[in-house]
Amino acid sequence: MADGRWSPGRKEADADEFRPVLDIVEPGHQRRLTVLLRLLLLIPQFIVLFFLHIAAFFTVIAGWFAALVLGRLPDPVFRFLAGFLGYDMRVSASQMLLVDRYPPFALTPPPDYPVQTEVRPTALNRLAVLFRIFLMIPAAIVQSLAVYGWWALAFVWWVITLVLGRMPRPLFEATAATLRYRMRFSAYTMMLTPAYPKGLFGDDGLALPQGHPRSATRPLVMSSAGKWLVVLFLVLGLLGNVTTSVTTATSDPDDTTRLSGTP
């Protein structure tokens, strides 16, 4: 949006399955100094996130048992996990150069902050909760490959953004799609939603009526270049994991030989 303000637009397809929303206002320009020092500036946020991750881990375990009994997350558990998810996404969006504004130290951000998340409390299928750890494996693989692939060329994205003072639109689309998929996977893992992660390659351009207020990612309508970048992330992630596996497999016999003392 040109005025730099977040506008939630209409609620996503209430008649259908609601999927967690990641709203990001695309910055028209980023300060090169903050891009240059981005990771250093975010160190305090990483420290806070470390402790929040620990708290969230134990909260998810408690929520899992509660959801098996109640068929939903208790309200205090839902509010904390939703707040943690939003905090994580704001820091990650800054880390991945999607926004220039520094993330607030709060589980609930100001309404004008350019990164917003939306999840809705809803009933959960107890059987899906019981087997959640198995059901999430395919989505875990996809999000792992996409995120790994993005970080494989993170230095290149950083240099491009630093030189141009902005992130090119196709790169913004692909990065936002990757982060949104990770957000939806995290929401599913934490039982904040029964909706399985979708939308890695963007949304239908008709998801909102023309002329209706929207952010850069609601809906996330991707160009062909943006989709090809997502494919690149997945391929790089796959190659990186295969290379790591092959390297580990070839080094293990040597380690065994040395330990056993046999040629």
C-alpha cells in the first residue's frame, strides 16, 4: 500500500476453511544503514525469542493435553501462543528484509505496525490433535526446504537490498510466501488452527474484490518470477539437504574405522 499503513481488508473466506493470515505492508524504500546492520540490531530480539520459544514449547505440550480433552485450546493458552507466533513473525520479517521498521518488544503490536498476523480460536478435531506430530511431517519438509533455500542465498538477497535500498518485488513476493507458509505451519503445529498449511505459491487474484483495501500479502498474488524464486528456494533446500546427507554418510565409515582401529 502506497501510504504505508496496514489495512486488514475483509476476512478470508469465512464460508470456507479459514487459514492464518500474515499481513505485510511492502516498504517502498529501506534505509541502507538498517539493512547493513540488520542482524546486529536484532540481537536483543533473538534473546527475547529464545526465552519465548522455551515458554511456548511447554505451553504447546500443556495445550495438546487440554485440546484432547476439550476439543480446543483454552483461551489463555491460545492468546499466549497467538502472541508468540506474531512476535516470531515480526522478528523474522525484519530478519528476512521484508520490513524496515524495528519490531516492538510486545506480544501485541501497535495497529499500524507493518506486519500483522491473524489466527482465530476454533474447535479442533481430537483425532487430528492426537496424531498432529505425524500429520505435520509433509508440511514440515516443505517449509524446511523453502526456508533453507532462502537462507542459502541470504547474502545475495542482502546485497541486492543494500544496493537498491529496497527488495525487488518478485523477491518480496517469494520471501513473503516462504515466511507465510512457515507461519501457517507453526500455527498448525501449535494447534492454533485446524487448517493444514497451504499457499506457498500465493493466492488467487480474485481472493478480494478489486478496489477493496488490501495489504501486499492479503491476498498474496505472485508474479511468475516470484513463483520461480520459490521453486529455486525449494530446489536449493533439497540440494542442501541431499549434500549434507551424502557428506554425513561418507564421513561415518571413516569415523568407524578410526574408532575400531581396523583398516
